[in-house]
Amino acid sequence: MKSTVHFAPYVPGQDGPWDAHTAAHLLRRVGFGATPEEIQQTVKKGFETTVEDLFADDREQEAAFQDTFRRIHGTLVDFEGGGQFQAWWCYRMLQTQAPLREKLTLFWHGHFATSSQKVTELPLMHQQCESLRRHAWGNFHDLVLAVSRDPAMLVWLDNEANTKEHPNENLARELMELFTLGIGNYTEKDVREAARALTGWHRDGAKFHLRAEAHDPGVKTFLGQRGHFDGTDVVDILMQQTATPRLVARKLLIFFACPEPPEEVVTEAGELFAQMRLSVKWFLRDLFQSKFFFSAACRRTRIASPVELVIGTCRSLGVRLSCQELYTSMAAMGQDLFAPPNVKGWDGEKKWINSAAWAVRGEFAKRIAALASTNGVGPRLNVGRLVPAGLADPDKVVDLLVERLLDGELAKEKRAEIARFLITAADGPKLDQFRADPAFREQQVRAALALILSLPEYHMV
């Protein structure tokens, strides 16, 4: 029977509202921000329909993405270096009409962390990303099997050197330690036996290849089971362990719900994921409709990753900016796509914030606020869409920006400080000029926008 304490359904009207703030919370977590128009459309659509539609793919757009990639790869764009693959992914995140699939692709990229620093064949990294996207909300068993056979992963964890004469334990160890069970739920003998089962799992260029002559066909004893196991058997057995759904559910909770989920919530989530037979879609469906997801513990409690900050800001403000520049900003903030720092991926949360990264976040805020309002082909931020040109009341301007960027959640004292900042020039307060001079008013609105984008509150999602 399904767990019902923390994952009991959230009932709008009974447990809380289904309004713009509630919808914005959902859209921030399942994707990368949203415009006021998108938020209002979501409210009108209704709660249950919105959650169901999260798992709907836009096949027409996906076909267009694939066609565009084929056309520009190796012709208009050199994807062999210079951050072009990363910029391409930024473009997809900016434009996608299936944001949850893209957000999950990012999550799995951190879970199955693989780096181009070692996998120097960048097409293999792109191929892995495509595989993560295809399996994003499918069955976890199928995803782990696909990743275990993925050429980039085989290179990254040295399984091409794993033969029956010289077993290499890297893939076997990380498969258990990081991808499924977690430390303490296996022995060193299990690692050795799993490595034997994975011998011969090599590649032929960009394709998985089983080298039969390199495989150890002997009997193995793995996690209490005995047989002539190969890599597929190892994955099957890992999926049978109670530690696997718990570890994965916990990481999904941290990524989508709150940074430090209580142990009782983790336990319930692990049981739910197991009951769902490791279906990521059905687990997330229940999570996104749960009382826990809409509780105070999950509202503005996560620190935005660089990707969430950069892409979310651009999507929610309608910013047009070079994807290469977006990728460069993310990397400078500490999240270099296709190059996680180690096999554990990015630690996230407080590790995102240090003096250097915070300075880059501040510069990004200033860069966004300074973008031109013109309709040309270059970078653009239409300030008139944020604050109507004729709005000359500084308090109302602040309220509008706070509502747009922070769901209206900012202390009165800080609102007052921003209102004073809004009318203050280098030589002192200029309230009359703010009211009468549209050019001065836009200049000050841009400065206030940069200030709000730099507030710690804005960096919580």
C-alpha cells in the first residue's frame, strides 16, 4: 500500500491555494523559471492537469532540435571544443517546451557524473546526454543499464581496461557507491565480483561492444546471489536491493524538493519509489502533487545552481543573450556542463556559494540589467515588459519587481531600502526627476533590477 503521510495529495482550497505563487513554485522546481503569462496560464489550467502535462513531450519541437543539430554540427558550428556543446545544451534549456525532461537530464548528468576532461571525444558526451534525456523519467533500471553500457561512461570509469585477466573495479565500485546502493550497503568482495561480471563491456567507437574473449564467464557471488553473472545481471540484482530506491529517492528529493529532507520523509520516499517499481515518472508525479512538496520546508529553501540561476533568469525575464555567454557564466559560477569536478558530481547547495562565485553572480545580475531594450538581433531585456514606462511611483515599482522576481516575498525594510535606492542618483535623492524623466526612471529601474537579482533571496528557489 502506498505511503500517505508526507506524500498525501495536496488539495487546493483545503491544504492551501492554487494561485500564482503556488504555480510559480512548481514551475521553478520542475523547470527553469516562468514568465507571468506562463504562470497565469498554469493557474487557469488547474493543478492536476498541470502536473499531468509536465510529463508530456513536445515531439514536434524535439524533432526540430534534432534536425537543427544535424544541420549545424560540423558545418555552421564546430562542436569539437570551445564550449559549443555546452552552449547547445543551454539553447535547449532556454527553448524547451518540456522543461521537466531537460531538468531531469541535468539531474542525471550530476548523478552519473562524466567529464569531458577525460572523455575527450565530445560526441560521446553528447551521445550520453541524449541517452539521459531519453530515459529521463523512465524506469531507473533501464537508465542504469543504459549508462553502464554507455561508451562515455566506459571510458570515464576505465571499463575498457576491464578484462578477465586484469579486472578493473572502477565501474563496479561507482555503480554501487554512487549510482545505486551507497556506501555501507556492499562489501569489497561484491566490488570484485561485480567487476568480474562487467569484464568485456567495452566499446567499438561510439557503440557498446561486448568482447566475449575478455569476459569472465565463471561463477560469481554478488550481494548474496550466486551465478554466471554478467553486467546485466549485476544491474538486475542492484535493483532488487532496498538501498537503491532509498538512495535515488533521497537525491530526487534534494534536487526537486528541499536540501535536507527529514529521514522519515526519505524513508517514505524510498518505499514509494520501490512501490512504483522504480518508475521515475510515477514517483515524481506523486512528489509534485504531495503536501510535502508544497510545505514550508520546500518553499525557497534550495540555493539555485548556476544553471538554474542563469537559465531561470533568462526564461522568466524574457532575456535574449548568447548561449555561449550563458555557458561561460555558469562555468565561472562553478557549474561547467560536461565537466563535473569528480565522480560524485557537484555537491550543490552551500558549495555553490563562495566569494568568487558570488562575485560572478553579481556581475551576471548587472549584465542582465544593462541589456538593451531594442528589438534588434543582439542581447536584449525589454524593461517595459517588467515595469510599464509610465509607472512613476517608486513603491509600486518595487512591489512589481518583487512580485515578479520573488513571489512578493521580501521584508518591508528591504522594500523600503530598494525604493530609496530607486530614486537616488549619485548626488542624492531625485524623486521629482524619477517621476518626470522616463530616461532617468528606466536607468534607475535597471539599477534596482540588478540589486534585486543580487539579493540572497533571489538565489533561493
